[in-house]
Amino acid sequence: MSTAATSQAPAPLPTLEHLFTEFANGVYTLAYRILGDRYLAEDVVQETFIKVIRSLDTYRGEGPIAGWLYRIGYREAIAATRKRREQPTEDDELVRRADRPIESVESTVMGMELARKLDEAIASLSDPLRAAFTLRDIEGLTTAEVAAVSDISESAVKMRLARAREALRIQLKEYLA
Amino acid sequence: MTMTCDELDALLPEFMDGSLTEGQQAAAAEHLATCNQCRIEVSELEGVGELYRTHGRLQLPEESRRRIAEALGLDTGVA
């Protein structure tokens, strides 16, 4: 096929390898922020990409693929929170309190301390606020994409974002000077 | 036409999204130019997102990444 013909064809779907490389950390961040448990978050990553593999053929290019993929990840994470609520284990709360991802982007003591403060502050938010903030302000989805991922209106997203940002601003004031 | 602190507060999500109308954006900018308190608040709210983008993103542990990729049958080039 000539280069000219290729340039006129619809953009090919990204490969699964590309999607995994591009979005595994983002789905993990979202799932961890929702669940507060690295092992459950890893399960969510795996389940998300199993669903991506099964349904990539049905993705018709409506909207950015990031929104489509995060929607699957978000649903998996919410399903995991429901499952945990319905089938709690004795040490769930212990894990939730003690568990932190062992592999942080931070390597200095000060960086680790800041990462811990950020973890604690975002963990204090309600699930809906935490999910909206993670998708919009950490993962960089647009407000419209967050609304689509979460099945809520854009005005509801804005309200959740405003509450989340304000709560975090108050808790993290010493780092915002 | 400028706006009050309360009016800006009500429009903060749109302001931070950059989705205000041209007139609203100008009024907000005018208010921020004269109101130190609002300027600090907006700066801090924007700083929250920056903090998390810089220090709060998580990385899937390498061993887990490899295990999941293998389970999915993906070749991601991770040795």
C-alpha cells in the first residue's frame, strides 16, 4: 500500500501493547485512588485490559480512546468496591490503612513524605470526589470525558471537582505556598 | 464589568477549565488583578492539581506490570 493511500485511510486502532504501555499506570492510579489497595488495583488493571481485548473491535472511534478505556477501568474499580463491601474480609481495613504502592515515582525521603501526605489527603475524600479529581486533575481527562466515564452530568463533575480541590487545598496548604 | 469574590467563587470550575465566556473571563481577570485573597485561592487550587500530577501519579510495580502483560499475552518489550 502506498504512503498516500495510507494517509487517507482512517487512523488505525492502537495496538493492545500500545494501550497497555500508555494507560496501565493511569488505570492503576485511578483504581488505587478509588480502592486504596494496591493488590485490588492491580486486579482492576488486569480485568480492565481483559475487557479492552474483548471489546476493542467494538470501539468505533467515538471520542478519545482514553475516555473509552478509563470508563472500563472506572467501572471495574467501582465493581471491586461493591464486591469488597458485600464480601468484606477481616483484614480489608488493615490493608486499606497500611497499604501504599511500594513503587513510587518519588525516591527521596522528602518526596516519599510528600507522597504520603498526598495519599492521606486524597484518601479522606469521598469515593465520587476522589474519582472525579483523579480523572480530571491527575489523569487529565476533560470535564466532558469525566462526565461520560462516570455517567453523571458535566455540572455534577464540576461540583465534585470544586469540592475535592477545596478540601485538598485546605489539607495541603503548607505545600502550596 | 468586574465581579465579586462570591461570583468568581461560583464560576471557579469553569474558570479553571478555561470555559468561561470572553466577558466572564475578562471580568474574572479584572477581579483577580485587584483581589489578593482570590488570587491566592486560585493559585492554591491550581497548585493542588500540579502537586498530584507531579508527585501523586502511581506506577504499576514492574513485577506486576510484567505479570499482567504476560497473563494478557502482550509483548510490551518489558524484559
